[in-house]
Amino acid sequence: MAAADVTGEASQPTAAGRGRPSKRAAEAETECIRKGERTRRRILEAARRKFGEVGYERATIRAIAAEADVDKSSVIQYFGSKDGLFREAVRWDIPIAELTTDDPAQTVENYLRGMLGAWAADPDSPMAVLLRASMTSEEAAELLRSHVTAQGVEPVAATVTAGDARLRAALSSAMMMGIASQRYLLRMPDLATADTEDILRIVVPVFRSLIAPDEPEKSGRSESAGV
């Protein structure tokens, strides 16, 4: 009986091994995930370059796949369609909570500083690519309108106490986009060669008079992260 018991116990899988993948299988799965993430990132980077160069209408999945050195089927696998790829490639999120203060003018300065920093770091940033594409595509233009309204106008308008709060916020957003696009996209000489701190020194009082005309300037300037 004892021998039978021992034989029976020996035939059962150990608790440590039951249902667990081997270490090699787990490592292979992790590497597969990492490879997929690298491929996805490479496709997005290629898409931003291509959309920025030729616009939404003329960019093709085939050309983007070639730029990323992947098969066309890989683009479809990760993003579903050209529209899905475009929306993902130009998606950006402004860190609203981080940039917003109880001083509307400081908030706008934070936004502008962040925008200039982001575009300087990456000419093919999502916002820059979307702005370029919006010049030739109504779909891109509508996407830009919704992004800017949701993340550039509404948060600022919520902090403005003067009349015409939304209009003031919209004007400040238009000014920021104009400064950034002329500096980094059109490369207007005087703006392109100017120091960022000089731009901010001159333009921030203009923003203050626009969105916080009755409020005294508050001390402290932000070095906030990019937009």
C-alpha cells in the first residue's frame, strides 16, 4: 500500500511546475512584445515624417510601410487603416493640470514655453505634423480644431475672469500657434534665429494684457515640460 502511495504521488505534477510556462517561453514572449512595441514606434515615426512631407491625402500605407521598413500588412495589423494610423500619429496630450495655474497669463506662458520646447526638440512632433496636414486635408483640419479647442482654449478660458473669456483664450491659442509655426515650420528668419527667452520676454506681456488685463503680475515663472 505504501509503495502504491509513493508511486501515486510521484506521478502527480509538482505544484511549482503546474501550469507555469518555462523561463525560456516567458523570455521569448517578453522579447516578442518588445519587438512589437519597437515596430509600432517605427511605423509611427515613419508616418509622422510622411504625413508631414506630403500631407494626409498623398501619404499611402505602402509608402509609410516602406519608410518604416515593414510590410504593409504590419501597418494594418497595428493601426487598422490610414485614418487610424494618422489619428494615432498626430495624437498629443497637453499636461493641463501641470501647466495650469491660478494666474491665466502664467498658464499661457507655460503653454507657449512648452510648445516651443516640444517643437524645437522634434520638428515632426504630433502637433507640428497635424498642423502641416491640416493645410491640405479637411479631416486633419477638423482634428486640429477639436484638439486645440479641447486642450488649448477651454482650459485657459476656465481661468479667465475678464469678459469674452473664450474669445480671449482662442486669440491666445491662435497667437501661440502662429509663433510656433512661423518659428519652426516656415522658418521666418527673425523668429527662427531668436532666443526662446527673448521671445517669451516680449510676448508674455501681450498675452497678459489679452487674457488677464485687470490682474497684477504674479511672481514666479515656470520652466514647464513640453506640449
